[in-house]
Amino acid sequence: MALVTPFKEDKSIDFDALRALINFVIEGGVQYIVTLGTTGETPTLSREEKLDVIQATFTAVSARVPVVIGIGGNNTQSIIKDIETFPVEKATAILSASPYYNKPSQEGIFQHYKALAEATTKPILLYNVPGRTGSNITAATTIRLANEISNIAGIKEASGNMGQCMQILCDKPQEFMVVSGDDNLTLAQIACGMDGVISVAANCFPKDFSSMVSAALNDDYRTARALNNVLLQGYDLLFAENNPAGVKAVLSELGIMQNHLRLPLVPLSNPIHEQIRQYLPTLH
């Protein structure tokens, strides 16, 4: 799951809340944690804060589940420097979003990830999220990276394009991991052959969401559908305005963290927050 970054009222990082959140999701059944993903509001974190979050995450996790570190951006050389200097030794893998705003060609995307892979022996997970980056990693480019670069180990696919996802699943090497990046499509994508999900919803609905994913991965689609049906409204509410405003609203209602974000993101509007209050009692 993609970890949020809790903030105090003065917008400094709330490390006590971060520890509480990590315990909450692990106890809820989450099987691995991604720290410093975009859900963690990383564009607003300084380099020093990112290093502190990484160390705090490893300390709180205490080897109970694997940790993946998000290291991305739109300056290839800067990302390489981060990969070489961040404390990635304990990390299972590095998740790196496709460069945003630059809108590189498919060859540019390929060369970008090739350069990152050459800078480390760690497995690298591609992250395709066109809604945020402004460009798509095509199925052909994903398969080319998977076949030609040994430590390109998988992809978080958040294009929302089921046809593209199925093409990747059809053509990928056997060992190449494909996980969903869209909570509301996870059940359908696992049914198509995906290996799991890097979830936003698992921050605040860890037990129900993890149970749904586990059931689907075990071909128990009756149980998975029942759980997913309960979560459908939750997915909509989490992403109604911006991410992670929805997650932080839920977690504030659960008493795990304060409801603070860093600009340019702001908390949910009162009407959506009230819908969240009414929704939470419907969960198991």
C-alpha cells in the first residue's frame, strides 16, 4: 500500500502518527508498504524530510513486511543521484513514476528507466499513471523494458486502460510482476491476472481491502465481490476531490492522525467529509 505522510497543525511531519498508521495497516493485513509515493505528498517534502520518512518507516515496520521506496521525478540525473544516496539497502524495491510534465516519447521513457536501472542493483518497479504524469507508458514499452533490462522487475499500472493492462499480462515475461494502481479496478484486474495492488484505500480500510485482495488472489471471487461492493462508495469518496485528502479525512475520523495537508492540496470540503462520516459505520 502507498503510505500517506501525516502532518501536524504546523505542517511538520507527525512521526508519532506515522508509526501509528504503519501499525494500523500491518495489523489490518497489508503485506508490503510503499513509502514516499505520490500519496505521501512527496512533491512537498524536502530531501531531508524524505530521508527522515524513510528511516522512520523502516524503524516502525521493523522488518514485519517488505518496504518499497518511491524515488521518482522528471529529471533523470537527479533521480539517479537520489537512488545512489538514499538509504535503499533495506528496501525490497524502488518504485519510480514515469517522468511527469516533460511528456517524453516512448524511446525517452525507455532510456529514462534504463538509466535508472543501471544506477542500482535493486529491482525497479515502473509506475504508469498518465492522469498525473501527462504521458502513458504503452504496453509495448513496458514489455520492452521487462525483456531487455534485468532489474526492471514489475509495474504499477494505473492507466485505467483495461485493454492495455490485459496486453501487458498477455505479453510479459513470467517473472515480471504487474500490480494495480487503481483501487476501484483491482478486483477486475486480479481476475485478469494481476499480482496484487499498491493501494491508497488500504491506508484507511486495511482489513476490508486486504481481505478482498487476498480472496481474489485465492480465486474466491464470491467473497471478494461481497467485500468490494461494500468498498465501492469508499473508493469514490477517497478520490472525490484530491488524493490523499480523502484518506486523511478517514484517518482523522479513526483518530490515527490529524487532518492536515500541505498546499497546494487542501482537506476535503465539508459535504464530502460528512459523507465519509456517514459511510464509515457501514464497514465491517
